[in-house]
Amino acid sequence: MAAERHPAAPPEVTCRGLSRTFYGRGGAVEAVRPLDLTFAAGETTALVGPSGCGKSTLLRLIAGLEAPTTGRVEIGGETPLAVRRRAGLAVGFQDPSLLPWRTVRGNVALALRLARQPADEEAVARLIGLVGLDGFAGSRPAALSGGMRQRAAIARCLVTRPGLLLLDEPFGAVDELTRQRLAQDLPRLWEARGTTTLFVTHSVTEAVMIADRVLVFSPRPADVVEDVTVDLPRPRRADIALSDAFRALTERVSAALSAGFAAAERPLAAE
Ligand SMILES: Nc1ncnc2c1ncn2[C@@H]1O[C@H](COP(=O)(O)OP(=O)(O)OP(=O)(O)O)[C@@H](O)[C@H]1O
Ligand SMILES: [Mg+2]
């Protein structure tokens, strides 16, 4: 059996005065206005907010894939670039960029090699099973559905045991039942490892099911309109969604989303 590799302790993530403005022919677009945010080590946070409010840009800034216009990000006291260089963080985007000429197994295994970690066929096979792709390990991405590709990409993110996991709508193309199953199984995995996880979702139910904390953003340029602590016990089974506590939390998140929309619409209505 392959020796269990010990993951690094999960980091705290801080954003200080972090903003990003894009300048184009149409003028300046303030995608992220100066934000001060702290994400506790080992906590899972869901980011929800209207389309175009800057969630993906925020994740890309934290991942060091985008340079801030002002402010900075620190991941356990390090810069995103330094953390990314030693494979201390993994990013999963909505559009999974799997290598088309490699099989699912090959794509997941490559992540270990790129992170300069030892090959671990057992870990690769276990994760492929966990995301429900048993039987497809030898398939190439072209032979998979969009949702299956997304799941392969999630396995690829997890295999290197990053301290920080950044997922942008990771279940966007996955069917409802598989989504529910992943929403139950994946948090168990990253809880056991104590990963700091930030994920973007448009599903309020999924946010409450998975997260320790839900941050609700207003339309662009986004402000945090609500910071909801999800103090539901774990592990969370699907039937927790029927509880009063769960319903109260989803209602609070939905109300905050609506309030954000309403606040943003007021100046328009006044015109
Ligand atoms: N590379 C870029 N160049 C110019 N503008 C950009 C760029 N990336 C994002 N934007 C703009 O920044 C704003 C925020 O985009 P972002 O992708 O972060 O939103 P989002 O909250 O992730 O939306 P969605 O929920 O639809 O994915 C949008 O107005 C978008 O047009
Ligand atoms: Mg986005």
C-alpha cells in the first residue's frame, strides 16, 4: 500500500483592500471593489451572488491567476504565487481543462507529477471512484459528458491534497442526483484532510449543504451583503435539507440575495 502522504496544514486566507478593475474599449469595469475578507483555516466557504458580480474574478485573484489592481492576498502568510508554485492550492473551474489525449486516470495522475509528488495509483483510483467515474478511468475526455469531465477535474484537484481548494461552480454541469451525492461525499474528504475550501455556486441549497459559512454578494461591484454561519452538524445527509434549521438558513441566504438585487436596482428605479 502506498504510504499516506501528510498534507500541509490548511492555511488561513486573507484579502486586504483587494480589488480588480478591467480596462477595455468600453471603459473601466470594476469587477471586484476593495474587499477585506478572512477565510479561517480548514473552513469551507460558499460564495453566492448574482451573475457577473465578480465571484470568479475573486477566486482568480486568490489563486494568483489574476493580478490585483489594489490590495493583496495572503495564504498562510505567503503570496498566492508562492503557494501555487509548490502545489499548495488547487483550482477547479467550470470549464475543466483536461488534456484530451490523456485518459481520466492519466489526467489525474499528471496532477501529482506536476506537483512533484510521488505517483500513487491507489490514490488516483480511489478519487476516480469517489467522483463516480469507476469504469471510465481509461476513457479520454472526448468520450465523457460535460458533467463527467467536471468530476474528473475535481478528482484532479483533490489528488495532490492541496491545503487550499478553490472551486468555481464545480458541479455546474452535473445532474441533480449526482450533484447531491457529490455534495455529501466531497466535503467528507476535505474535512478529513482539513482543507480550506472556497467554492462558488448558484445553488443556495448546495451552499448550505456543503459550507461552514456562506458569503452572499450583491451585484457588481460586489459587497458582502450577508455572512451566514452554517452551524449544522456533520456529516450532513440529504435528509438534513428537510429540517427547520436547514430551511431557515436557505431562506436567510435567499433573502440576502434578493436584498442585494433590490439595493442595486434602487438607483435605476430612481432615474
Ligand atoms: N478578463 C476580463 N476582462 C474584462 N472584463 C472582465 C474580465 N473578467 C471578468 N470581467 C468582468 O468582470 C465582471 C465580473 O466577472 P466575473 O466573471 O468575476 O463574475 P461572476 O460573479 O463569476 O459571474 P457568473 O456567476 O456569471 O460566473 C463582469 O462584468 C465581467 O464582464
Ligand atoms: Mg463566474
